[in-house]
Amino acid sequence: MIISIINHTNGQILDDELQGVIRAVNRQIAEDFRPYWSLGAELRLEGRSGRKPSAHNLADMRGDAVLYLWDDVDVADALGYHDKNDGGIPYGFVFTELSRQLKENWTVTLSHEALELIGDPEVNLLVQGPHPKDRRVHVFHWYEMCDAVQAESYRVDGIEVSNFVLPLYFTGGDELGGRNDFLGKAYDGKTLCSFGVNPGGYVGFYDPRKGTHTTFTADDEGARRLRIKQKAKQARRGIRYQRFSGRNRGKQVRR
């Protein structure tokens, strides 16, 4: 899988800096992510067909998916650019302004979006698991690689990248000696459980009883991060699940 990276930050991030980050994320995918998931990809910096969408439909991408780096949270322009040039291609956005509001390095956001493009490029996979507030009830969790641990990061070649969950995270029960996320940080003496959420994270799921998509936040920090990310509205990958729902938008649930 080739993920084309298109730089629309208007000089805020220079291509030579971006190349170093791409190299680090590619190493994360090859050495950390792929050995667990048996899924891989390579990020590759490509050109762009223009500052704004145009009618001639020149394709930026040269691979299987595309990630845009965008400075302001101008969602209409961003989506318009994608639809005019690469409509129908799996995509993601890294809004550097949102990263600043999150107090998160944009390199972590790039890593996060890249890993989730690899795991579920069409954003149409759901996994049955327990409801975050009542584990006796079953719902269908979004197949997202980083949301549950999104407040955690580590460094590859000095570049900050996102933590991510491991395959055992999506299993029905906690397996003895199993690891559910790459870093395995412990909070109050416990590491992440299957379908759980670490501090600062959140998970989305479809509740068949209500016919809605819902987001559960681990704590106030997770809720703050969710509010900021919701500024991107339909550009966020999580919102795209709702096109498969028989009803309108879900509501947020907090613990």
C-alpha cells in the first residue's frame, strides 16, 4: 500500500522537514506496526495539482490512498480539493491548527492518521464488543488503531509518533499475558484491557439498540480532545461511519 502525502501547509511545514517525518513514520510502520498486524504501507511525498480545487481533475496521488497536510481547519476547501482531484480514494487529513489546539505535535497526528488508513482505509469495519459503560451489553466498535490510546506517543529517530492498539485489543476477553497496545503503559497498576480506553482517549461504536453511532470518552482530557477534533466535522474519519447508519448522527457519551 502506497499512501501519498500532499503538503498544503503553505510553507508552514517545508518539504525537507516533512521528508524526515515520513521516514520516521515509515520506520514505525515497518518495524513496530507491521510485525503485529501483518499490514504495511509506505508513505511517499507527492506534488499537488494546485492551491485550490480545479475542474480538470488532476490526480495528486500516485498510490492507493492519500493523506493531506492542511494548515487551517477550512474543511469545505479541504474536502472540495479532495473531491475534485481524488474523489473515491481513501483519504485522511492532518490539520496542523488542530494539532496546535490539542497541544500535540503534528507528527503524532500524521502517524495516527496513517496507521488508521492502513487498518481500515474505507472506514467501514466494525467489531462486536462490550459497551464501554456496561460490558454486559454488546455494541459494534469502530475499527480504529489509535483512538483508545491517542494521548500517548513515543519517538522514532527523534520524531514523535502515535501509540496504537494491537490485535488482541479487539478480542472478546483479556488473554493471559497478552498485550493490547504497543507501549503497554500502566495506569493505577493496570494496562489497557480489550475494548478499553486509556486516559485522554476515546472510542466510537455503533449501538444497534438505538441505531446510532456514539463516542465514549475516558475522562475530561479525552472529552477536550474530542471537542477539538470535532471542529473538523465531516473531514474526521470517525464521522464517515455514519453514512452506513440508518439514522442520523449519534450522540456523545461521557463517563
